[in-house]
Amino acid sequence: MSRLIVVSNRVSAPKDPAAGSAGGLAMALSAALRKYDGLWFGWSGETVEQFTGELNIEDRAGVTVATVDLEPQDVDEYYNGYANKTLWPLFHHRVDLTAYERSYGEGYERTNRRFAEVLQPLIQPDDIIWIHDYHMIPMARDLRRLGVKNRIGFFLHTPWPARQLLVTLPHHRRLVESMFYFDLIGFHTHEWLGLFERYVEVEARGRVSPDHVIEAFGRRVQCGVFPIGIDVDGFLAARDSVLGGKTYDRMAASAAFRSMIVGVDRLDYSKGLEQRMLGFEQFLEDNPAMRGEVFLLQVTPISRDDVDTYQDIRGRLDALAGRINGAYADMDWQPIRYLNRTFRRDQLAGLYRAAKVGLVTPLRDGMNLVAKEYVAAQNPEDPGVLILSRFAGAAEQMGEALLVNPLSREELSEAIKTALTMPLEERIRKWKALMQVVRDTDVGIWRDSYVGALKKVAIRADDEVVA
Ligand code: ADQ
């Protein structure tokens, strides 16, 4: 039987799955891998003075993980640099925040080569390799150069950017060309796949077939859409656990006759947190009679704090929450409860369940799992309402949510009012449709359909292209 080797920058299989971790990729992959015979390979998160390529192998909650330490320079240039300061903002349409440093690109390529060199001896002939996310785009090319003939797939967890933005990246063609060493490239949505195809057609004069075989740079690659989701049964079990129930009761008591709106996001500029707070402020301004009756619980763990843009936005959010609370709070009511911490999965599920509204308003997001978690946690007899940014990948499937433009504070204000006053029958009708989507895109379905497609790819990246 072939093994599945999953590769991602950070290997974050939690020691206790119920504890969870604040990151969509980590949650999805640890749920997906628990059922597979295989290996998860990536960076340990640690540094050593000089790179040795020595592997640390251990078992974490049933998942075998193999990690390697990196040099501080790799971490600066590859991880904090090219991945987090260049590709992340660029792929989230933030050219204004994108760093175009040559040394970052060089560090990125060097570190990917190092990963490939360490992984290659672990690969057995029947293994299939599944590489994740923007940190690892060139790695298939590096593995092929080392003679690896196995099936290698890639999945992008972020959006793919519009061509007009991607061309601002020096060496953008080199980056895209390296993707043609994979056998299968997966995206969350048709929109991201369409943007990738458009880039290839215009910039590389490539050809796209109706079944998404893309031919360019003298090579061919199969592409496809595989929308990620959550571990639905696991999440329902977390909601119905003792701690899930206790958290629900505690929040219901604390909300006492007030409606809770919940937001749960890593502290990241792509999540639209400032715009969300401003939209909520607009709602308070527009609806004086509802002040005192509603509050926003915004749970936002600190993320990527080594990168200065993240420190900047953290400062701005602290100030904004403080200003809105200062302006609107009363002696027994505060409009925004802003928390920089993580919660266990069961607590999170209880929080979602107690909230009348889930406010998920990223400015750009590959998918967004919080939208799906919020829906899954609802009480079917009296469900809350999901407000969802039209710019999240999830909006392509979750059209029954209240879709908003997160940049418009007026739209946000109106959507909050609509959600809070929505009749029960309409809430139930919308929730049922959304819950069906959540079930149809369960993380197990995502994993099996991707791996199944990778095993079946007919035209291999190594096949010669006939002109
Ligand atoms: P993220 O940008 O991390 O993921 P998202 O999909 O919303 O975004 O996943 C976040 C995960 O972290 C959720 O499972 C959430 O419950 C958890 N989380 C957030 N805050 C938390 C807290 N305070 N305590 C505990 N858990 C918390 C990236 C892409 C997304 C894509 C995923 C998966 O940016 O677009 O959906 O990968 O592909």
C-alpha cells in the first residue's frame, strides 16, 4: 500500500487534538492525516546555528511527524521574509504591504532545496507526496532534480492573486514555472483556479483544456478545485462535550438578554478586523435603540508577531477597540470584548453556539474555516446567522449566508441589523442549506477527493509535451 507523505512548512499536529491550534491548515491536516498511514514532514519551528539536515521523528496523537531545524537566516529570509512578507500579502491583494527583497527570494529557494534534500531519502517508490501552501511552491522542482519520480501534488490554501498583481513580483514566471513539476495543483475555489489559468494564458501563452489540464513552459499539469472543510463529526462532538456545554451555559448567562456577535480570527490584516470593528461601530451609531442589547466578542490570537506589519495592526486594533468602548460603553455594558488568546475546540464550539451572529469578514481568504465551524455549532431549532465576506473563498459555496462587502461599513451595519432581526423560519431555512454545504465539504471528503485525484492523474508532470 502506498504511504501518504504530507509536507508543509510547520508540522503542527497537536499533542491533544481537542486542544486545537489557531490555524486552518494545521487543523485540517492533523484531522486528515490521523486516518492515513503516512508521514508529515516540515520545519520543526526551531533553529540551529548551522543547518545539518538532521531529522527529528516522533509520534504525535497517531501521526508520525518528521521535522528539521532551520538556520536563523533561513527563518528570516524564507519564512518571515518571502513567505510572510512577500507571498502572503501579495496573494491577499496587498501589494502595498508586499516586500520585494531579492535576498528573501534567494533564501526561499535555498530553504526549499534543503527541505527537498532532507526529504528525498525518506521517499519510497510507492509513496505519494502532498505538498501544502505558498511556502513550498518550488519544492517539486527540487525533488524532481534529485530524481524523485513519485506522484507529487500541491494544494494552495490561500487565494491565487489576480495576474495584474502577481506580475509585480520579480521572477514571477520562475515561481509559476516551478508549479509545473507537480502532478496535480489544487485550489479552494473556481475563482482562484480561474485566476491561475488566466495568468498562464496571458503571461506564459499557455493552453488550458476544459478539464483543467494546463500546458505551458513545455510541461503539463492537471489542476482542480477541492474546497476544504472541517471535521464535522469531531466538531459536533466538541460542541456536545462537557466543556462545550459549560462554555455555552457560561456565555448564555454572561450575555443575559443581550445578543452576542462572535468573531474568531488569527490577528492578520487579511481578516478585515479593523473594518469589522468600524462596521460594528457604524451599527451602534445607526441603531441607538439597540445599544446595550448587543455586543461583539472578538477572539483574536496573536499571529506572526515577528513581522512588523503584524505588530502595527495589533497596535491599531488595541486602539480601535479601546476607542469604540470608550465612546459607547455604559456602566454595565461594553460593546466590544476583545481577547488575544486561543481557546480549546470544545470551548470555541460552545462560544459559536451561544452567538446569535457569526461575523466572518476577511478582505481576502483562501476559504475560511471559521465560517463552517460557526454553522456546524448552531442549535438546529434556533440557529444564529452567518454574515460572510464575499471575498472569502467560502462565499463561493455558502451563498445562503448574508454576503457582504467587508470594506463598506454601511453594508456591515445593515447586515448586522438584518441578522439580529431575522425571523426564525428564515434562519432555519438558511442554516439547513449552509449545514448541507458544511457536510458536503467535510475535511475527510476534501482529503479523499484530492488524494484520489492525485492517484488518478493521467498526464504526469514528467511526460513530454508534444507540440
Ligand atoms: P487561516 O488563515 O488560519 O487558514 P481559517 O480557515 O479561518 O484561517 O482557520 C483558522 C482556524 O484556527 C480555525 O479552525 C479556527 O477555529 C482556529 N482559530 C482561530 N482563532 C482561534 C482561537 N482564538 N482559538 C482557537 N482556535 C482558533 C488558512 C487560510 C484559510 C483556509 C485555511 C485552510 O488562510 O483561507 O481556510 O488555511 O485551508
